[in-house]
Amino acid sequence: MNRFPGSLIDVEYCLPDQVVSNSSLHSKFPEWNVDQTAKRTGVFERRIARYDETAYDLALIAAHKLIGKYPSLQNKVDAIIFCTQSPDYLMPSNAFLLQRDLGLKNELLAFDYSLACSGYIYGLLMASSFISTGVAKNVLLVTADTYSKHIAEDDRSTRMLFGDGASASWIGIANQCEVEPLMNSFEDFQCASDGKGWDKFIIKSGGSRQPVSASGELGYNDKIAMNGLQVLNLVNDKVTRQVLELLQRNQLDVEQIDQFFFHQASALALDSLRRKLKIDPERAFSNLGNVGNTVSSSIPILIKDYFSQDSLTRGSKLVLCGFGVGYSWGSLLASK
């Protein structure tokens, strides 16, 4: 058995219907230098959830799409892992709602975990671990966030960067699925954390430390506060170093990787990664311009979009990498 068993069988995703373009933001905020900001973000339009539409609603649609494509999966799922920072309720977890609404069996494990842009990598590692121990054979890994509900109306940097979205991924055992996987094998993972960056990307208020009941107090802020420069420094230093260490550990060079799937953080971050790692643009596919930064759903949406229009030969080497809130960052070496 491989050290990290399991395969990424397929991915489906859901974006809200509402499209918010840069021109519409400029019309609403004529004082904003939209063109200049767009050069840094790389985002020209994003999807934004309706007022009454939650991350869970989007996730349910994505999961229905996946199971609708593979009806036998409904009886096979024995684990639901749900990554979100926008849950419907403080309790119960969204994973239980998904088990209920998809009509899945009771004999499965289900839980949520709170991670942002590294969440998909961590989720794949957990799914592989469950398969490794025999706890599960088919894992439904779901990511969903609606950051738009946590962004201040007049915060240009975050409003022009983030989009809402959800994804559902089937992690299984390739030779037992009768489906050609998007990725056949997970070869190596590397995950890292640095809590010293806890306040560089934060929603300070609304939790137990400063609850909603304290909303009248000085300094209360239940909107996203992001230090973009510090997050970019994380990319330039620790994220780049992690990718290189992962490759070195597996006796590989950057030139031997056929495609990189980076979290779609911003144009600045992606340009920096490509430049420091000396990656040709065609080997680092991007859909940032018309989707935006969709947090934990960024990488699975990217993967689905790539394989919907391109193909790779069996055995091609892939690197997935996510980074953000926490600080948290993680990378995966995989094979097609």
C-alpha cells in the first residue's frame, strides 16, 4: 500500500448565480481606483451569494452534482469532511446537515473543520489517512465559504478579491471505483502552521473572545481584517520554501512537475510563486480572473476547470499548494 493511499476521483463545484464585476463596483464606488487594484488582485469578476444563500446551500448543490454523476456513490460514502468558516450554525456541524439532505447512511463519520485557503490540502491528507487506517473507503470532502458576508461594504481590497463558492470531491480507491481518477495517487504531503500570524488575517469579533453581545464596545469588528503584505511575505518565504523542500524530499526538480495547482490568492501572490520557483505560466493554470479567491474551494475549483479543458498523461507529476489564515500552509505531490 502507498504511504498515502487514495485517489482524487472527481470534483464538482457550485458558484452563486450573482456576478459582481469590477465595473459594477466602480459604479458603486467611483472614488475607487478599480483598474489599479485589479492589477494586484487579478480579479475582474466574482460570484457573490445572495443575502439568504449560505455556504451550505452552495455545498449541497455541489454534492448533489457529484452524486448525480455517480449515483452508486450515495451508498458508498462512509465519511464526510466539511471545511468551512461560514457554517450555518454554531452547532451542529454542516457535515451532519449534508448527511441528512443527501440521504446518506448513518454508518459514517461526519465533521466540520475550520481552515481557510490551506483547507483542501489538509482535507485530502485526512481523507487519505482514513483510507489508510481502513476507517473509510470513500470520502466526501466538501469545501464551502461565503466570505462576502464577512467583508465590510467599503473595504476595497477584500471586496475586489474574494468570491463565494463550494466544492465536493470524491476521494476513493482508484481500482475499486470503475472511474478514471483526476489524480491517481497522493505521493507526499507537507503541512505547516505558524500561530504568530494569527492576527494578520482575522475576524476579531463575534466569537467567544468578543461576542455579539459586546457589539457596542470600542474596537468591536466582525468583518475580515487582512494584512495583505504580511500574507504575501508568507508566500515569498515559507510557502516557496515548502514547495522546494517537498520536491527535494522526493528527488524532483521544478522542471519535472507537469502542472502546479496553487491556491488562487491574488495575482501578486501567483506571480511571486511563479517567479521564485521559475515556473512557466502554462504549468501554473489560473482561473482567478473570473472566479476570485474562493478560499478553501479555490484549489478544487481550479482542478475541475483545468481538467475540463486540458488532459495530462498517466503518471504526470502534480503539485497542489494552499496557504493563508492561521498562518497555515500545505502542499501535496500527486500523480495523474
